[in-house]
Amino acid sequence: MQGQAQQQAYDRGITIFSPDGRLYQVEYAREAVKRGTASVGIRTPDGIVLAADKRSRSPLMEPTSVEKIHKTDDHVGIASAGHVADARQLIDFARRQAQVNRLRYGEPVGIETLTKNVTDNIQQYTQVGGARPFGVALLIGGIEDGSPRLYETDPSGTPYEWKAVSIGADRSDLQEHLEENYTEELSLDEGVGLALRTIAISNDDELTAAGVDVATVASDTEEFIELTNDEISAYIADNDLEPAEETDSE
Amino acid sequence: MQGQAQQQAYDRGITIFSPDGRLYQVEYAREAVKRGTASVGIRTPDGIVLAADKRSRSPLMEPTSVEKIHKTDDHVGIASAGHVADARQLIDFARRQAQVNRLRYGEPVGIETLTKNVTDNIQQYTQVGGARPFGVALLIGGIEDGSPRLYETDPSGTPYEWKAVSIGADRSDLQEHLEENYTEELSLDEGVGLALRTIAISNDDELTAAGVDVATVASDTEEFIELTNDEISAYIADNDLEPAEETDSE
Amino acid sequence: MQGQAQQQAYDRGITIFSPDGRLYQVEYAREAVKRGTASVGIRTPDGIVLAADKRSRSPLMEPTSVEKIHKTDDHVGIASAGHVADARQLIDFARRQAQVNRLRYGEPVGIETLTKNVTDNIQQYTQVGGARPFGVALLIGGIEDGSPRLYETDPSGTPYEWKAVSIGADRSDLQEHLEENYTEELSLDEGVGLALRTIAISNDDELTAAGVDVATVASDTEEFIELTNDEISAYIADNDLEPAEETDSE
Amino acid sequence: MQGQAQQQAYDRGITIFSPDGRLYQVEYAREAVKRGTASVGIRTPDGIVLAADKRSRSPLMEPTSVEKIHKTDDHVGIASAGHVADARQLIDFARRQAQVNRLRYGEPVGIETLTKNVTDNIQQYTQVGGARPFGVALLIGGIEDGSPRLYETDPSGTPYEWKAVSIGADRSDLQEHLEENYTEELSLDEGVGLALRTIAISNDDELTAAGVDVATVASDTEEFIELTNDEISAYIADNDLEPAEETDSE
Amino acid sequence: MQGQAQQQAYDRGITIFSPDGRLYQVEYAREAVKRGTASVGIRTPDGIVLAADKRSRSPLMEPTSVEKIHKTDDHVGIASAGHVADARQLIDFARRQAQVNRLRYGEPVGIETLTKNVTDNIQQYTQVGGARPFGVALLIGGIEDGSPRLYETDPSGTPYEWKAVSIGADRSDLQEHLEENYTEELSLDEGVGLALRTIAISNDDELTAAGVDVATVASDTEEFIELTNDEISAYIADNDLEPAEETDSE
Amino acid sequence: MQGQAQQQAYDRGITIFSPDGRLYQVEYAREAVKRGTASVGIRTPDGIVLAADKRSRSPLMEPTSVEKIHKTDDHVGIASAGHVADARQLIDFARRQAQVNRLRYGEPVGIETLTKNVTDNIQQYTQVGGARPFGVALLIGGIEDGSPRLYETDPSGTPYEWKAVSIGADRSDLQEHLEENYTEELSLDEGVGLALRTIAISNDDELTAAGVDVATVASDTEEFIELTNDEISAYIADNDLEPAEETDSE
Amino acid sequence: MQGQAQQQAYDRGITIFSPDGRLYQVEYAREAVKRGTASVGIRTPDGIVLAADKRSRSPLMEPTSVEKIHKTDDHVGIASAGHVADARQLIDFARRQAQVNRLRYGEPVGIETLTKNVTDNIQQYTQVGGARPFGVALLIGGIEDGSPRLYETDPSGTPYEWKAVSIGADRSDLQEHLEENYTEELSLDEGVGLALRTIAISNDDELTAAGVDVATVASDTEEFIELTNDEISAYIADNDLEPAEETDSE
């Protein structure tokens, strides 16, 4: 009986309050985020690091097609966790907002402004009927007035600013690792290392260059740059995250 | 069986009357307010004090990103409790109303007028179908014709004017503390002190500057000012609200 | 089982007929009216008296913010009972109608005309889907062509004209008191006294000036006037309605 | 179980067919008509008589505010039974139709034409979703080309033409009385008498002038005229319908 | 349990397929047709006969107000069975179509064309949501290019052409009587007789002129003509359908 | 219980997926097709044959009014099985598409193009809410660039091209007969014979000219032609499909 | 009970989250894909191979009418698995997008761009109410800037890029076969062979030319080409996939 009532509970379309003041559809959308592989963002004085677990389902799938980190403007990148198709909608929305800002004001959009544009859009899907919430969390990182900024958006449409944060699978383990190892004086290089070691927690402390995306936005250049496979491999080796036996014969 | 019926009861989209004349969705939205950390507003002859509890979930989260007090116009601030993303919608609405008033009449919007614009907007979401009510309460404080005014809005869309009021978690305890300690002759400084001591009730009578937002709108300047961390720390020390052991090694 | 069916019964959005020809949502809205504190209207040859119980929930709440009587035009006032936010919508509607009438015809709107504009608006919310009925009753009083007129609107959208009437809590007791004590030859002063003694029935026959609103529209001046606290206090004293012990030390 | 199913049956918004080809919402709306006090219409060669029971709920209510008979155009009156607020909508609709007819064709609208405009409007509310049917029946009486015509509209939107008819409470008793006493040669005076005696059946064969509305549209003048209280009192006396003891001391 | 499921089945608004491929709302609308008194149409070489049972509910009701046969254009008449208010909608629709045809093409609309305009309109109400099907069947009879044509429309929106057909109450009995007695060489007079004898089956083989409508559209004149009471009485007498004792004392 | 759940299952308006990936409303619409009498289409090198069973419900019904085969353009015919009123909608849609094609491109529409226009229209009714699917299958046959083409549309909106196919009642039996007897070298005459013998399977191997429609579109003339009753009778005789005793006295 | 709850679960129209963060309607749409016969795509350095199982239901059905591979632009082809009518909608959408790209930018659309246009369209049907998701998966293959690209779209609207992939029935078996046999150095010819051998797994390792569609887009010509029956037969023979006994007498 429990099952049936539960079944009915989430089976109507509109996001409304439960007697204890919660929005069930939003909380279920958070579960969709947890079902996605992890993404990590780290803010260092030298810039932002975004890293994302993108283990492929099949050796025949192109690793590049599992996009978890997206260039949103020259100075902004977004990493996602959760429902992939929903992420694409929000990232396209963010790109259009960044373009509009450049056209209208002749300058790059602020990271906080961009984040709040996105969260306002997300909030609408939790209040007005006829659609479900977005099943995805985003990390929006970039440089604003020379300073690195890192934001998270969640399915309720709340923006949070972080020094370092993880979204998606195993969040509590990864976040605990970040809290224990993050310091405010990290170099960008050290930030990449910490990000990869954090991601590796979901992968038995092993990573391959094809299984992870890494991007940075440096404070000085203000340019979003995706690391090449070779660069990632070097970081993996430096951080002792190589798989025990990584042979083609396997 | 009880559970199932209950489940169904709040699971439809429109806000309608129960047989005893109550609006369940509005009452559930009030529960969402109670789930938020507390905000306090105090009116003194010298101006308005707004204070908000903003305990962070994680040491890596930027305390400034948990916005609980928002400048709405030069002479108005709004503190919120409840669903954060909903609060943002209403505060944006209030800002636009304040701007429109300046453009149309060439003068700052009245605090009562602004509040009623906001509550009329809230009421619509409780009567017309296709959306849920707002899960947030606001404290709207500012100076109108030289006099400090402090209003509360609740999820039903009712405006209340207060001398001193708290919204969010532990409301009855905090409000009782205000009733016992408020006098109409408080200085603005004393008002800040009372506000912090009230907020501290939810925190075992301890506060950190990073864990609380404070803002004032003075009657003479008519300017919304957010206190700096140092200023807040001084008030915390003055009011003996410092944590027993506040050391970095902890 | 009874409970579940009942729960479902009022949980759908549209106002429709029950098998015995009743409109449940309208009847539940009447319950919302009963949950509100009482308002009383009295018609005398010299003018209209409106009085409303506005007991505050807290000593820190500004009594003036609990608005139960509203000036609607120079010659019209409206008192309400029930859902406060709904009342505001209808009173704003009435004000706009009164303004439109002045603009279009160059003369004050008739009280009956105004009332029927309001009740037609209320009726729409009971017949067309997508919204709930208004959970409020109004007393609309004013002067039309030199004669005092007093109307009630209920949640069904039916207008009634009265010599003296009460709405809200304890209606049957208050109405009985009115029937026993009303005479057509009351002076306006006597009308205020009767109104206050009637309101006091809900308050153990005690009233404070802060706990009640009183307004009049005199037949000769045709002006809506709210009584000051001092004036109300005098009436309270004259009618022996003062609290047994009204001391600040309490 | 029966109760629950029934409850659900009428609890959805759209008017649709039951398995035996009936429209439940329309039949429930007919129950709303039966809950209203009775109205009677009588056609004589000399004109139309409309009479309506308007017992007041309270001695303080203005009898004139319980409007059951409405002048619709110079030559047409409408009496109603059932949901008062719904009746107002239809009567306003009829008035606009009559005005439009005068403007467009320069002549008074025909009674049959007017009735069918009204019933077409009623029918729409029984077929198209998003609204409930009208819970009211009307008697539309007037003079068309010198001849008196009397129509009934019911909640299904069906027009009926009658020599004499009653709607509302106790219809079968009142209609039986009309069938036994109506003759086609009644004078208008005799028609008023029959109408009052019929109405009186719902009132233990007693009537007061304040408790009944009477109007006529004479064939020669083609003017809708409401009888004064004195005129009605005379008819009541002539027909021995005075209350046994009508004393103020009662 | 059966009852409850059934109850729910017809209680939703949209007309959709049952597992065995039937449209329940359409079949329930057919029941509404069966609840109506019978109408009969007969095609003879000399023209169309339409006849309709219109037994009155009360001796005070004007027989002419129970309209079952309607002139639709000079050369077309429509008889109905079922929900009267629905019939009016379709007949008004047909009249507008006939007018439009005359305006656009300068000639009378074809009977088949007119019928299919009507059935296309009916079909829309069975496929698109937000409204219920029409609860009425029509007989559309007239002259097209000198030839008599007789069509039936049913609630599904299917057109049928007939030599002779009955709709409404007791259809199978009446249709059987038509099949046994119809021949293609009937004169128009004989057609009227057969129609009346068929209608009489629902009335214990007795008819009164006031209780039946008869109209013809002759092939030569192409004019819709309603028979007078006297003409109908003559046919009733000729066909031995007079009530056994038709006395006023009864 | 099974019954109730089932009942509810088809009782909501929107066509959505079941857990095993089926669209129930579409499958129920296929049942509506099976409830219709059969239609057969056969493609021969010399042209298309369409034949349809149209047994009448009554001897008084005009056989021609049961339209199962419709000329859609000079070179295209459509036969249907299932819900008759739905078929009319689709055939009107196809006719308009064919006309538009002639107007826009100055040439007859291609049979495949026309079919896909129709199936795209059908598909929309299976995906977008607010309407039910079409309860009809069509056979669309004609000549395109000198070659005969024969298509089927089903309620899901899928187009199929056939050499020979049956739709409606007893499909599996009729299709089996076609598979056993069809050869690609049939003359148009032989095609008509095979079509009639196939239709006859549903009729105990007996047919009357009035009970069947036959039409052809020859490859050389590219003209849709309906066979006369005499022509059909000759084919029936040639194929030994005459009823055992076809006498008027029966 | 399980069954009933399940039944209700998928029986509402909007795609929303379950408590564990899944979208049931999307998952059920994936079941619709599995119900379709398989399609296979293979990327070789020399171009793209698309192959599709299109076993016919009947020997009388034109094999060409079961379209599983569609030319979308000169340089792009799309193979589908699942609901055929839904596939047509998406392929038409893709064709229009490709045309618009040529018109707007004067160059062929990129394969990734085209895919993401399609998946964005698919995603909308999973988030916004009033329609169901598409029950189909697509393989979009073509040449972009001289390089072959192969994408899959699924019912959630997620794009994946593959070296080799199968969709539809028996996916896990077919995909396993691809993983074991695919190498990056395949020639286009070898790619066709691998595709056919993979498709044959669903068919007991037997294929006929009529039962399979094959198309290629070569890297040098950038032209979509469908293989003829003879060419397919040769490939079938070369790969020993001919049916054991393929005789007409069978």
C-alpha cells in the first residue's frame, strides 16, 4: 500500500508543497543528480579548475561525446552532473545569456550574474505547472574582474558560491575529501591534482585520461581551456592515479 | 490509509479550501518557511535593523553566497526565511517595483506601498491555479517620509507591520525573546544587539560574524547599509555571543 | 474511509454542484469567513457605522497594520471578515470601480452599483474553473443620493442589503444582539455604541481602542471618517466595555 | 463505498454523460433550483404576472435587497429561483441582449428571441469544459406584438413556453395548484391573486407584502410594473392570505 | 465495486477508446437520444415527411414550445430526438451553413452537403478534448435538385441516408413498423399517415394533434410546410389514432 | 480489481507509454478498426482495385449512404475500415492535401506523398495531448507516374505499401486468402474478382451488389472509377458469390 | 495491487521524476525502442555504414515501404529503431534543420550540430507537459569536414558519439558482437560486412536482401548511397548469411 501511495505521490505533474513544507519533485530531481557521475570544481587564486568523471558505457563509444564540461563563454565553463539532456538545455540557456550580455553591455558577463540568470530559470520550473524541474546540478566557474568565482546551481534554483565543491555521485565522500585537502593557497596545478584525486574516489582511486574531463580558467588569461589527453595523463601519473594494469590486452 | 489520503491531499496542484475553510497549500508553504533559518527585524526610532542567521552547510561554501538580506532600493532592505529560490523571485519583483516607482513618480517607493505590491503578487499564487504558493516569508524594512517602517509578508499574501519580529526556524522562541526585551526607545545600536541576541537563540547563544548577516537603514541617512564582518564581530563580542572556543585548529 | 473521500472531495480545483445542488468550495469559503474576527455594519438615518474586531496576535505587531476597514472612495468604506489577502484583492477591485465611475460619469459611484460590481466579480470565481472562490465577506457602506446604504457580499457573490449586520466569527450571537437592540431611529453616535457593544460579544464584553477599528460615513457630509484611538476610547468608556484591569503593569 | 463513489462522481469539473445518458452536473444544478424559494408566472389575455417568494433570513435585512424579479427591458421582466449570484449573471446577459436588439433593429426584442439567446448561453456551460452549469431557473415574461408570452429556462438550457408555471421550492405542489385553478380567461387582477395564492402554498397559506415580489406586464401598455407594498397588501387581504396574527408584539 | 469503476469511467472529460475499441462517451450520448421522445422521417417520391412525438409534461405548457421539428431553410427541415438544448445548437449551426451556402453560391444548400457539415461538427466534439459529445440525433430532410433526401445524424458524427427511419424512444419497435409498412411508392399523404401510425406506437396507438408535430417538404414546391392542428387532426382521424375517450372531464 | 484498473487505464486522455513500451490508446484504436467491416486493396500492373464490405443495418437504409470508398482526387481513391466519422475527417484532410498539391505544383499529388501527409497528421493525434487517436485505417490507392501504388495507414500513423491488403474485420482470414491467391500478373479484372472473393469471406462467401463498393484506378487512364451495381453484379455472378436465394419475397 | 498501481503510474500524461530520480515515461519509451527491429551503424576511416533489419510482416507488403534508413541530406543518413511514426517526425525535423543550415550558412550542416538539434527537440518532449516522449532511437551518420561521424539519439534526448553501435531489439547481443569484431582500420566494405553479420544475429544468422536496408556515406564522395538489392545480396553471400533454403516453393 505504501508503494502505491508513493507511486501516486510523484505521479502528478505539478511541483507543490508536502505537509512538512518540502517540494517532492525538486527532491526527486536531486536524486537524478546523484545518479550522475561526479563533477568537481576548485577555486584557486590562480583560477578555476573543473573536472568531471565521464566513464564510458562501452569501449566503442567516443569518450569525447560524453560531454560533462562545456565552454560557455571565453571566460566561463560549466560542469554538470545528472540528467544529460537537461544539462544541455541549461548550458544553452547560459550561453545565450552570456552572448546577450556581450551584445548589450560590450563586456563579459559576470559569473554571479550568469549563475543567477540560470537559477531564476530553474526556479520557474519548480513553481509554475506544466513541466518538471531540471534533473541536473551545474558548476559554473570563471573569472570576474580578475577574480576566480565558482558557483553551484541545484534543482531548486538556489545558487551557492564555493571554494571547492563536488556534485553528483558519492557527493558526501568527495566533499569530505575536498574539505580535508583544500587550502586557499593552492596553485592552479595543485588544484587540478586535487580535483583528479577527488574524482578518483568514485573510481577506486584510478583514472584514465579518456575517463575524465578537466578544464581551467586562469585568472590572468581569463580563458577557458580544456586539457588534452596527454596533459591529463601527466596529472594522473603525477598523482599516482593510474590503473593498476592498463594494458590493451585487457 | 491515513497516510495515503494525506499524500493525495497535498498532491494536486490547485490551492483550494478545505471543509474547515483553510488553504492547505498555503499552510504547507508556511512549513517551508519554518524550515528556513531565522531572520529578525527590529524597528527603532533611529532606523530599521535586519539580521539573518546564515549558518553554512560546509566550511568550503562562501558565506557571502548564502544571501539572506538584500538591498532592494537605497532606502529599503529585505530579509527572508524559507525557500531561497522563491525569495529571489519576490525580491527581484520588489526591486522592479521600486525602480518603476522612481521612474514614474520621481521619488522613493513607500515601504507600505512596496509591501502591498509584493503581497498582492503572493496572493495571486494562492488563488489562481497552475502554480504553487511562494514558500518564503519576507521582512521588508526601510524609511518612509523619515519614519522607519517594518513589514512582514507571509505565504498567504497578508502584510503585517511590526515593531520587532522574527520569521523562520524557532519563531515562537525568538518572538518571545523579542517581546520580553523590545522597548520603543532602543537606539539603532541597541537594536542590532537585540537582533543578534535573538538570532543567537537558534544557535546555542553563539554566533560568528560569518554566520550572520546584519543590515540597517538609518532614519536620518535613509540608506541601506550592510555591516562588515568586523563590525558584526564587535557587536558579537559586545553581546557575549562568541563561541566558547573559536580556534582555527578546531 | 469517510475521511479519505472527504479529503478528495474538496481537493479538486473546480467549483461544481454536489448531488443536492450545493457548491462545496463556496461553502468552505464561508467557513474561511467564520474563521476571521467579526466586523459589524449599522445603518442609521444619520449615516453608516462600520466597526471591526482586530485583536492583534502580538504586542509587537502594529495594530494599524491589521486593516479591517478600508476607505474605498470619499463616500464609501468597506469592512471585511475572513481571508485578509483575498479581502485586499476585492477592495482594490472596488476602488478601481469607484474611480472609473468618477472618471466616466463625473459623479460618485452608487453603493448598490458598486456592490454589484464586486459580487459579479466574486461570482465569476465560483463558476469558471482555474481558481478558487474568495474566502472573504465584505460590508460595503456609504451614502448614495443622501441616503445611507449598507450591503454585505458573501463568497457566493450574492449581495444583501441590511439595516444592521455582522460577518465573521460568532455571527449568530452578534446578529442576535443586533436584532434585539437595533432600532431605525438610532443616532450615528448610538450606532457606534451598538456596533462596539456587538463586537465586544466576541471579546468577553471588553474592548481596547487598539483592538477595534471604527469608521463612519455621515449622511450630511458624505465623508468616510476613521475614528481616532481617543474617540474610540471614549465610546468604549461610555459603553462600559473597558477591560477589567487595563494597566501597563499587566 | 457508495458514498465515496458518489462523492467522486460529482467532484470533477466537466459536464459529461452518465452511462444512462444523463448529465449529472445539470441534474445537480436542478437541485440548486429546488433549494431556492418559489417564483410563479401566469399568462392572462391582459398580460403577464410574475410573483416571487422572498422570505427574508432576518428582520434586519432589507426586503428589497432580495431581488427575485428584475425589469429586463420596458416590456420584459424576469423572475428567478435558485442560485442568486448565477441569476444575476443571466439577467445581466438578458439585459444586454435586449439593449443590443433595440440598437440594432430599433425595436423591442421578442420574448421568444430573448429566451433563446439566454438558453443558448446556458447550454454552452453544460457542454464546454472549464465551468459549471448555471444553478438557476428563470421565468421570462413580457409582451411581443401585443401578445403576452411566458417562458421558463432550466439549467440544461431548454426553453419552455407556459400558460402558468412555478419554479423553485415545492414545484410539484405549486404546479398542481396552478393546473387546478388556471383558466385562460383570467383577468390580470385574477392572475395576481392566483399567483399569490400559489406562492402562499410554500408559506402555510400566509403572506406579507414584504415577503413577496409581484410585477406585471400589461398587454396594452407593454410596461413592466412592480407592485407597491400597499398594492400587494391589498391583494393579500383580498385573497385571505394574511398571517393569522401579524402583530408587532409577536 | 463494479458500480464505482463504472462511475469513474464516465466521469472524466475526454472521449477516448475503451480496450475493445469503443468510445464510451459517444455510446452514453446515444442513450441520451433514446431518452428523448421519437421522431420519424419518411421519404416518398413526392417529398419528405417529418413527424415528432411531443407529449407535453403539463396541460399548462404551450405545446408549440416543445419544438421537435425546425425549418432550417426554405427547402429543408430537421427533426430531433434527445437533449433539446443540444439540438438547438446543431440546428442553429445548420441554419448558418444553409445561409452561407445561399450567400456564397446563390443557391440552396444540398441536403447531403448540409448533413455532412453537421456531422463533421459533431465528430469534432467526439475527438478533441474539453467538451462532451452532442446528446442528440437529427433527421435532416429536404429536396435537392428536385429529389427528396432524408438523412440521420448520430452522436458519433456518422451520416446515414434513409428511405424511412425513426430516432429516439422505442426505436427498434418503430423501425420494425417502418420496415414492415414502407413501400417506395407511398404518396406524401400516405407518408404522413405511416409516420403518424409509427409515432403512435410509443403512445398506445393514440395521438392528439397537440401531441405531435408534422411537416413536409414536397418535391414540386420544395417548400418546408408545418401542418396545422386541424390538418393533423384529420390525419389522426383518418388513421384511427384518436384517443379512446378524449373528453375534458377526464 | 483487474477490471477496475483496466477501466481507469484507458480512461485518461493522453496517449502515453505503458511500462513495456506500448501506446494503449493506439492499440485500442486498432480494435476500433477491427470492429469495422472489411476493405480490400489489390495492386495489379493495370491498376488499383479497392473493394469494401458495406452490409447495411436495415433494408430502409440507402446503401449508397454507407460510404466506404471515396474519390480523393482524379487519380486517387481511399477505402476505410473502422470509425466512420473519423474516416471522413482524414479523407477530407487528404482531399485538401491533393488540391493544395495541384494548386502549388500544377500536378497530381504522388500517392506516397499523400499517404505520408495523412500519416503525419495521424501521428500528431497519438503524441500531443488533448485529443484521442483516429479509430480508422485507410487504404490509399492510385497511379503515380504511370505506376499503381497501394498504401495502408494505421492508427499509429505508420504508412505501409502493399501489393494486396485487407483492413477491418477478419483481417487475418482475408489476408491469408490474399497471400494464397495473389499473383503479380493479375489483370485489373482478375483483381476485382480476387477482391470480391476476399470480401465474401466475411459474408459466408455470398455478396450482393448493394452490399459492396468497388472502385478502380487504371494505370493507363489514371482515373478513379466506381463500379455500377450492374457491373458489380456481373463480377459477383462470374465469381459464384451470389446468395443462395436472393428473392424479393424473402 | 502491484499491477494496478503500476497501471496508474504510467497512466498520467506528464513526464516527472520518481522518488529515485528516474523519468518513467522516458524509460518506457526506451522499451518501445527495444520492441523495434535492430539498426546498426559503423564508422570506418572510409565512411559510415548504416544497416537495418526490416523483416516484413507479410509477403504481400512492399519491402521498400518499411523504411528504416532515410537520406536526410546529401551527406547524412539516419537509421531508426522503435516507433515508426515517431521516427518519421524526427527525421522530417532533421531534414528541415539540414535545409535551413544550407540556406542560412551556404554549407552542409555538421553531423554533431544536426544531432544536437534533434536531441534538444527530443528533450523538450520529456520536460514540458501535454505530450509524450518520442518512442524511437536514431543513428545519425555522415561526413563532417571530411571525417565520418556517427551519433545515437535516445528517448531522453541525450546524444552519444560511437565508433560502432546497435539500437533496437537484442541490443546487448549485437553490441557485444560489435565490440568483439570492430577495429578502427575497417574498410567501408568490411564495415558493411560487419554490419550485416551483426544484424543477422537477430535472424538466426540468416538474411535476405529484401529483409535488410544498407546505406553508406563515403568520406571522399560525402554522398549518402543506398545499396541495391543485388549489392546487398552479394554482401550476404560473401558473409555466408544466406538462408539455408531460400526457394520460392517455401
